[in-house]
Amino acid sequence: MAGKPVAEPENLVLRARDVRFDWSGVPLHWIPGDPAATHLINVLHLLLPAGEEWFVRVFKQALPHVRDERLRQDVLGFIGQEAVHAASHDAVLDHFVEQGLDVRPFVRQVEFMFEGLLGDRGLEGPRARVWLNERVAIIAAIEHFTGVLGDWVLNAGALDAAGADPMMLDLLRWHGAEEVEHRHVAYDLFTHLDGSYVARIRAMAQTIVMLASLWQRGHRFLMAGDPVLKGRVKGGLHHLRRTGPAGLTPSRRLVGASVRRYLQRSYSPLGEGSTAQALTYLASSPAARAALR
């Protein structure tokens, strides 16, 4: 969903919700009869634990440079939510291993990328600040996609119609709702620290290449290692030609249109999704409701 930015709820305080999920009854192919669509979404679980832990580390480094108190509170709320997201998806990885799908080799590669290639590099002074700003710009670009994906999954009725497992759907929609809820924070922080249009475009270009490569390789890895498929079906992003129009995954058209919006100078993350819809789901999510108790 995209359009003209609308007013956000006043005095919205971002807070982490201490959710818990029981994976014991969730099948490996949680979209029944469609392992390709299942694993296209499962790539998220491979990327998010290391990725969101990296978000937290970078944003903690950025906090001393934040001069606006409201933004500071938003960044702290973002950090809390992202830490819970990382832990929640990490538990799914353990469930995959228990079901005979050993994801650890690929996860180690993802960890190397975030901890090594995108790590601190031992820089000091102005060079460290430039590298910090560059990484915040990359996070803002990634968070654009997570906000778009969050909005998509909140509205993905095709997953319900296909009989997708309700526990996995609640994880994805709880996470997606929080991504919509805090979709402006990374962009606001980037604007506060740098805000250069050139830096924004450069970071988006880098992010597209990184995510497309990881998703292609991650899906191939999952399909090849799936103990049910036994390598009979080759993975890859070509499956999106079927799963996107069927509504089981985001379509290439949806993602492409979102990139074009991000490249506009007038872009605002508040034009992506609806905070009201996100909060409505969070008020009804079984996991979020249980966390309140």
C-alpha cells in the first residue's frame, strides 16, 4: 500500500513486545503443498537474526550523534523491537534444524557479511563517522523493504486461503506490523545524520544487489537442503513469476514500484503502509496479546 503520507497517531511510543512462539507443531512446508513459496519467505529467517542484530549495533553507535530527543526515543524503541525480532527468527532456525534442514552453513555466511564486511573496520575519527553514516543509509534502504513487506503480509489474504500455518502467519504479521509501526525511524535517523540524496541512492543500489543475491542463494540453499524435496526442485527467484501473481509472496511488480518511490526526492516512509492497520493487528495478534499478559 502506498500513497500520500498521512498523519501518524500522536505520541506513539515504540516499544518491544516480548512475544513467544511454539514451533513444535509447525510443518516444514507451512504453506501446504508449496515448498517453493514457503522457502521464498523462509529466506527471511536466514537473514534477519544477523541482520537485525547488526541494525542494533549500528544504531547504538549512532545514538550519541542524535540531537533530537523525539528521534532519540524512536531509535531506542527501534532497537528494542529489532532485538526481539532477531531472537524470534533465530528460534525458527532451530526448528528448521530439528526438522532435518541444516541452515547453519548459510547463516554463518550471512553473519560474516554483517559482522565482517559491514562491521566497524577499526576506523576512528571522521572516517568512522562517514562509515557510520553509510551504514545507516543502508539500513534505511533495507527498512524501506521491510516496511513494504510488512504491509504486504498484513494484507496477504492468499496465505490464509492457501491454509498457511497460523503460528508462522502470526510471527510474520506481528513482525510485519512492527516494521510498519517503526518504518520511519531508520530514514529519519539517516536524514538527521546525513540526508544526502546521493547517499540515499547509492545505499539503495547497494541494498538491491545485496538482497537479490542473498535471496537467490538462500532460496537455492533451502530447496537443495529440504529433506522432503531431496534436491528434486531447483530454487531461485524465477519462482516469483508464479508465487507473486498468486499472492503467496510479494510480486516483482510490487517491489519494483516501491524502489521507484524510494528514488523520488519527495519520498516519505509514511507513504508506505498504515500505522493504524499495524496497531490493529498488534492488538489482535495472539503472540502480542499473550506478551501483554
